[in-house]
Amino acid sequence: MRRTALVTGASRGIGRAIATELAAHGYDLYLICQNSREQLFYLKNELEEKFSVQIACFIGDVGSYEFVKDCFEQMGHVDVLINNAGISYIGLISEMTPEDWDKIMRTNLSSAFYTSKCAIPSMIREKAGKIINISSVWGNTGASMEAAYSASKGGLNAYTKALAKELAPSNIQVNAIACGLIDTDMNQCFSAEEMEKLKEEIPADRMGTAKEAADLVIQILDSPAYLTGQIITLDGGWQ
């Protein structure tokens, strides 16, 4: 049987690159995004034509358990779960509204719980499965003006380690990639001057690419089953 993978936040950036690499490696895909319906279905058609894989798309908020549960009721077994959906917030914590905080936590952290809760039962039955959470270096170290984002990614890192211990007896591996500065739309909020200052702090002297993050996903999927519970940093030596 062909392997299947679910990618959240799949319409652009890292999620899009991951979906492309998975399709290139023969995975049938379930793709989820919230706002970029046209981009997601364009990607679906492109990948199906190029790689002869089967792809189903879902549009909605992965921060809603009811939406996630409904998606899984329409899916078959998922061999690989990629929790990539995420949003950022830059600003003083004193100026952040409770609603903004809740949205960050639902999208970046609760969504990983919702998808895992739905995916894990069939993985346990099969005694196989891989979950990869896309995190951030700020989950390791924290970032000024990004307290909520840092907290959500720090929580995702801890969730990764704890869930890996829970699922290891069932031969299910759970790992995370803590990304540094990656060239995606999320970082377009920075001015050219701010971006140059950031790049000067990075030993590799450049931003990473979404393709590099996707390549690392494939390497983790191909890694020995003994690799689990790890937060793998991809940041050009930055942090």
C-alpha cells in the first residue's frame, strides 16, 4: 500500500515545500490550510500531475478540534503527520489581547494535540507512524517581542519530547524541527534593514530555505526508528 502523509499549513512556505518533497517521494497526501484555498488546490493539481500521487485538500482552522476531527473522519490511515501550521505575533506582551494569545496557542500548539489525538489510534493499531512538529529556535531560547510565539513553540517542543516517550513502545517516532530564520512569507514583516541585521547574526550568513526544511523532514522520515523525542535545530549555527 502507498504511504500517506498529512501536512497542515500546506499552501505556502515550509508546508508547501514539505508537501512537494513528500509527493516526490511517492506519498499520497492530505493537505490542510485555512485561508489560501486557491494556492492549495493549485499545489494539489501540480503535484498530482507531476508525481502521479493522490491528494485531498481541506480548508479550515486546525485550531478547532471539531474541524480536525471532521477531516480525519474523511481520511484513511495516516502514516506520517506533519504539524506545520503556525502564526506569529510581534509586539509587547502588555499590548497583546487575550484573544490574540488564545489564537496563537490554538494554532501553534493545540492543533498539534488535535491532529495527534486523531492520528494516533490507527498508528497504534499498525504499530508504526511518524510525527514531525515544525517548531522554532524561539521555542528553545525565547525572543523579545514574541513571547506568545516563543511560549507556543516551547510548549510544542515539550509536547514532542513527552509524546515520543508515550508512543515509543508502539514504534511511533515523534520529533521536531526547530527552524531558525527561514525565507518564507512569515518573515516578510521585517524591513530590509532589519533582515540584514538578522542575517549578520547568523554564522551561515543567510536565511535558510523552505526546501532545506523539507529535505530535513525527509531525512528524519528515513532515519532509524531509534531517533525519537528530539528537537533538531535548523538555523545555520545561529542559536
